[in-house]
Amino acid sequence: MLKVGIILGSTRPGRVGDVVANWVRDLAAKRGDAEYEIIDLKDYDLGNIDEPEHPATGIYQHEHTKRWSSKISAMDAFVIVTPEYNNSFTGALKNALDFLYLEWKDKAAGFVGYGVDGAPRAISHLRDVLGLLGVATVSSQVGLSLSADFADGFNPASYHEERLTNVLDQLNAWGAALRPVRG
């Protein structure tokens, strides 16, 4: 069965990303087509890149990098839940992506963004970075508005569920198609 990691891309205290990641996981789990797991960057304590070797070598000295590598290696695809800060995604997420290289290659990613207007720039920047890491990104995405979808707690508009279904449909198709490429 396909393994999909739902990466929670914010480590900020008071973040709403955990609520969004749980919403993604709960809706995805109902599908029964893959194993879905939340991967919270806070659990890996990555800090700034501190490995002396280039990530492309796969030679890691630090335990946090080895744990991160093991988790990402075990996944076939990812849903990245990202806020938009200052027209881009978080530094913590960029750092987490940059810690590794080969572990990302020939996998698929989809996006659920949240921000003032749904995080379109953060998602666009993620597409660029992931493309350089060899990750196939799906065209569908979910953009949650802080003013509309979080106005009174987290109550996403009903059409977001359909958009998430499209993201997961595409993600699972690409994730399955790329599995044999990885060997």
C-alpha cells in the first residue's frame, strides 16, 4: 500500500497547521487507498543544516538527520501543509527539505496551503524547490483562507473537501507510478 506523509510545515507556537494536517489525515484515511501519516517538523528538531557532507552523498553524522532521512525514505508521496509567511513558505520547511536530497527523488507531492489568500505563492515556491529535488508535484491544490475558513475556529468551506479529493487522487496516481522508478 502507498505510504503518504502529511508534512506539517510550520513549527511556530500557536500554529493552526496541526488542525489542517489532522483535517487532511482524517479525510484521507476514509479513502482506504493508502497509509496516511502526519510528519510534524517539530518532532525532528532539525535546526539549521549542520551536516558537514552535502545531502546528495547521503552521509549523515547527526541522529536528527538520520531519523529525518529514515522517515522521508519510507514514504512514497507527500501532502505538504504550509502556511504562507511573507509571500513564501516557512524557513523551517525549507531547511527540512534542504537537509536531504536522494530521499525526495522520484516521489510525488501535493499541497494544502493556508494564509490570507490561501498561500498560492508559498505553494508556487514549493513547486520550484521540489522540482529541483526530483519531486513530481500534482496540479491540484487546496488554498485555505484565514479570514473565511478560520473565521470561527477551523471550518473549511465545503468545496475544499472536493479539492483535497482531487489532490489525493492525483497524488496517489503519481506516487504509485513513480514507485517502480525508485526500484
